[in-house]
Amino acid sequence: MSNLTLIIPAKNEKESLPTVLDEIKKLNLTCGIKVCLSSDDVETINSIKSYPIEIFHQNKKGYGSALIEGIESCKTDLFCIFNADGSFNPNELVKMIETLNNENLDFLFCSRYLKNAGSEDDTLITLIGNKFFSLIGKIFFKLPISDILYTFTLGKTNSFKKLDIIEKDFQFCVELPIKAFKNNFKIKDIPSYERPRIAGVKKVNAFKDGWSILKCMIKLFFK
């Protein structure tokens, strides 16, 4: 797995991120780790200074900006978006890489809503929202994935760089799969189990960000 870089957006994750990095270390994965955050997030930076990772200071604010800049600077063949809050299980990485390689996929998306999947982090509101946006993706974009807002995603770095992803915030979540599929890249989803976050609070505002995501999908439909 030396051709893989984990891209970890980590805004204000001083409580969770060290535990996440310790868990990844225990797996003895041969991969790079790039933590993406603002240079003024001093507490998070100080919490991980002792780890053998790359701390990447994003230039523009926003979740999407952290991922775009991190992946664009990636030197490995593969990248994987990995949460800093402990909700993603690193044990799933091996199966993800095997599936992507064996089926020659460009992007592999994890899903909380397939058989043998699940979530300990969903609330009723987020569950309804996730199902709603995923349904829009299926109806209007013919997306062959069942969980459009879940960003546990493995992909080929060169394929990502061809997509011209521009959304700086959580609209990134829908822009990536929609543009990947519209550009005829091969995508698929597999079951994943989302764990509860270790500490801190969610960065997503269900209503404000949900409205922004809907506007982004409308824009992409007519583009």
C-alpha cells in the first residue's frame, strides 16, 4: 500500500485525531498520511507534532478546499479520504484497495446503507437527508451509489485531477461522485460501518449545508 496516501481533513480535531493516528499505526499500513488543516489551528497541529505524518496547511478555508488541495498535492497513485473524528474504520482499507484494483475502478465509495453496513453516527435528520440526496443522485444523475454524502472514498489520484473539482465546502461530497460519473469514470460502492465520533462536534449544519448541497446538485444537473 505504499502507493496510497490517506488525506485527513482535520479542522479542530485535537481530541480525536491522535487516537485515529494511533489506530492507523497499529495496522502497520505502508501508506502516507497527509493531515490537511489551516495553519492557525494550532491546538490540532500541536496534538500531532510527534507523529511521522505530513501536516499540510490549506490555503483556502473549507472542508472541500482541504480535500482538493490535499489530493492535488498527492504524489501517490491512490488517495483515500479519511475522517479525523474516528468514524471511519481503517480495517476496511484493505478490502477497499482490493476491490478498486481487482475491478479496475477509478473511484470506490463506501456506503452506510447497503446490506451489512450501518451507522452509529446518523440521527433521524441526517438519515433522512442522506437518503434524500442519494435518491436525487440516482434519479437525476443515474449514480450507481447509495450514499452520496459519505466521503469514505478511495480513488486514483490522476483520475481526480481530471475532474476540476471546485467546491470549497461540503458541496464537495456530491460534486466528486457526480463529476466522476458524468466523465465516464468507473465507480462503485461497497458496504461500510460508520462508528460514532470520538470527541468534538460535527462540522456539518444539517439545514444550512443541506441547502448548499441541493443548490450544488441543481447547478451540476444543468451544467
